Amino acid sequence: MNPETESWVRLCWTKPTRYYYEVHLAPDLWGQWMVTRIWGRTGTALGRRMSIPCASYQEGLQQVTAVKARRRQRGYQLIREEANACIAHQSIK
């Protein structure tokens, strides 16, 4: 893992019908990159979470980019986009 070029990424969306969706790209405790998706209905304790291991940081960025395109296609509005390094932030646009 190279901290100068590989950093965690977090994106959050909402939909006017009160749904939310998040995707995180971050390393687990052993250093393997994981894409975590969290979704549900706003205002309830119910929701789902799914974590998928990635072979590399670049594969994780590809998955995040695919999720971003799909959320846009489904009418979600991006409300937050965070990264802890400028290079990673620019890579997902």
C-alpha cells in the first residue's frame, strides 16, 4: 500500500424517495482493500451492508466508479465525496 497514491474513498448519495446509499474504499486490518456498500431507507434502523475484497487498489477504484455511474443513472444525488489524498480524489471523477 502506497499512502501517497492510495487512500480511502467515501461517497454518499440520497434519493428524493428517502433512500440513501454509501460506498467506501478502505483497507481492512490486514491491508487488503475492501469496497463496502451500505444502503437503506432514511429514518429507519433497517439497512444492508456488503463488503467485497479487491485484488488491488485500482480494482477498488473501478468498482467505486461503477457504483457512482449506477447511482447517477438511478436518480441519486451525490451529497458527500471524501478522500484522504488529492490523488485518489481525482482518480474517481
